[in-house]
Amino acid sequence: MKISDLAGPETKDLGNAAATDVGGLASDSRKVKPGDLFVALSGSRADGAAFVADAVSRGAAAVVVADGVAVEAPVPVLAVAEPRRFLALAAARFYGRQPETMVAVTGTAGKTSVASFTRQIWTHAGHAAAMIGTTGVIAPGRNDYGSLTTPDPVSLHALLAELADAGVTHAAMEASSHGLDQARLDGVRLAAGAFTNLGRDHMDYHPTVEHYMASKMRLFDTLLPRGAPAVINADDEWSGRAIEAARKAGLDVRTTGRRGDYLCLKRVEHFRHKQTAEIHAGGEIFEVHVPLAGDFQVANALVAAGLAMSTGVSATVAMAALDRLVGASGRLELVGHARNGALAYVDYAHKPDALENVLASVRPFTTGRVIVVFGCGGDRDKGKRPIMGEIATRLADVVIVTDDNPRSEVPEAIRAEIMAGAAGATEIGDRSQAIRAAVGMLQSGDTLIVAGKGHEEGQTVGAVTLPFSDHAEVRKALAETGR
């Protein structure tokens, strides 16, 4: 494919690069293959322009850099205003094929569940559907574990082409603030988008919460075509801002939740393993039995139903599908119970609002104590650590502070910052021992939450990721204690 075809009409002066044929795209010089177009991106740790020589030595046919960057190379060099956006749009044009119906969901918490539930509702409606997100890729005949909420543009568009070629017609994906801010989703042909909520997260990346919200809103003001449905959870403190941004962008705003006008939640009854909800949709009243614990799961289910209905699924079919939902891996997932009936859950909550939501959600059906085991990851937002400590000790009866993914930080220092806000908590650094201690104290009526890692299958210490699963550790502890 020629660079003139990849660049599109938004790139004006192609110079001597226009007629160059390229066989692929790369933004990592180490992954360049002969004939590739290398796009030099500026990152937080390094500037891709410094690797142009390496890319050329590996066979790059041409190079793209940012305006104003001086690069000498024996191949055509194209300067553009926004290299990241150029890469995303070029990847979309290079691979071309995408599932016919694409939706994206953004927000601090709930993205994985909404994408998963949307896929399930579509599947119930008879569509070949997929989800792409934090837990990986799930599609007919495919379940690939992943680690990035929003993949890089080249990987993303290669994946979308694979899914389309495999017959997938509908796909739901998570849109992280990093992915949106870095234009990774630009070029995805979206039919609808959604917003769940906004809380404290990624303050190591975003300078302010306003910047964080603005990054989320790129989904509405930049990526969705005018007139497209914007499904918004109406019950969050940031919902008004999201609604305002969507309306300003000319989108069709459809709100869900207790204050929703598209799907209105009128009543919820909480049980240990399910919730019964009355939902009003377009003049009809539905009683659904969501087979998941946690008030936030109903909120997520309504956003997912809103996305499915906005892409052609009838209200009747969507509401019926809610009765059959399976929770996303590591999202308030029941992984075992003690012989005395105490329940043990694993949850991905690793940010303040998520931890608060999950602890509050289990209280209605917990007749005994709420016990929580959690930590905070290293090389991430340090300010949330004492905040999460305070939330845990306020909402749980027993709190054990342990290690999460310390990465390059000293684990003891991370725990100390959590403990500063966690009066009365117990500190057990070894996560396996912390889980074993929590399981060992379970009594009838208690609920245990092991929070922070969810679906993850590794523990990153320094530069090494060691095998570790909260699911496996909880089950092992239950077996060892005879509980």
C-alpha cells in the first residue's frame, strides 16, 4: 500500500514519501520488518525519533516524525502534526476490515463488565460477538488472555481484521483514558459509545482530574460520529459533565440507572448470589433477575443493555439476556465458600471508588463481617494509597493490607502509605499469607473480598512477573484450612 493511501486526506504535504510502497506499520523500531513504515512516537520515557536509524537499519521503507523534528535518513521522511493519530488512522486503512458494529465504553470502573455484558447480550440475540479489554479477547472459538485495556493501534486494527475475517459482526471494547488520550482508538468505526463513571485513577499520568475527564470525553467529542448513541450512566457525580459533552458533540444521549430516561431502574432487591430489578424501558416494565452480586453490577448491566439496544437489539431480548449474565473474570467473582457458608470473592478493585463500591455492595447480604485483603501497585498513583486505606477501614470490619504489584518500589513503603490511612488494619506483606490468614478467620455469615488483582495471573516484583493468582490462592487456602 502506498503512503498516500495510508495518509488519507487529512495529511496534506506528503513530499517524496507519497508514492512509497509499504508492507506494514510499526512504532517500535525493534519490530520493524523490511518494507515497513516506521512512525516515531514521543513517549514519557523516550522519543521515537531517536530510533529512526535503528528502524532504517532493519529495513524501514519510510519514516514518519512530528512536525519540527529534524531527522536525516536515507529513506523518505514525512512530518505530521500528530504522529499518534496518523498511526491509528493509517492502521485502520492498512487493515481495512472491522466488525460491522463496534461500540466502546469508557469510565473509571465497570468498563470490562460492560464490554463483557454487551457481548453476552449480542450473543443472546444471535450475533457473532466479541469483546476486547483488560481481560483479553473473547470471541466465538477464542479466549485470549491480555494485559492492556486498549491495545496499540497496529495490534488493535490487526485484531479487528482477524475478528471480521472470522465472521464476528459485533464487538465491544474498553476505551481507557490512556488509549483515548494517545489516539489508539482513532480509526475504529464506532456505532455507539458509553460512559460509566469517573473516580480517582491514573493521577500518575493525568496532571488533573479535569484532564482525566477530558481524555475520557474524546470518545464523545472526537471519535463518535454526530448523531450516534451515547449511553451514559446517569447516577454518577460526573454524569452531568458526560451528558453535556455528548450533547455538545451532537450525539443521541441515552441515560441509564435510577435517574435514567432510556433505561430507568425503579427497584432492586439484593440477594447473596443475585439481584431482582424492575426496569422501565420505552413504556414497558421488565422484571429481571441479574445472577450477580453488587449494586454496581446492575448499573453496568443497564449500560450494556443500553449499548445493545442502541445497536439493534430489542428491549425484550436485551432484558431477557440480563437473567443469564456471567460476570467478567475477577469482577466480584465468587471463587469459593467455607463449610460454614462464608463467601470468598475476588475483585479487581484497585482504585478508591471501585474498592468503596465493592465493599458497599456486599454489605446488604452479609450477616457477619466483611473482611478485605488488598494492597496498591507500585509505580502508580501514590496519592490513592491512604485514601484506599481509609475506605477499607470505614467499610470493612477486618482489613488486611498486603502487597499488590510492587514493581520497582519497596513493598514496605507502599504498605506504610496505605496503613497511614488505615487505622486498626493488619499488615501482612506476603499476599499468599494474607489470603490464608483471612480465610482462616472466616465465620458463618462472613464475606471475604480479596481485592486489587482480579483476573491477573502474575505478581510483578521489580522487573520480574512471578506466577500468582488470587483465585488459586483463595481456593488453596479454603482447602488447607478445611473451611
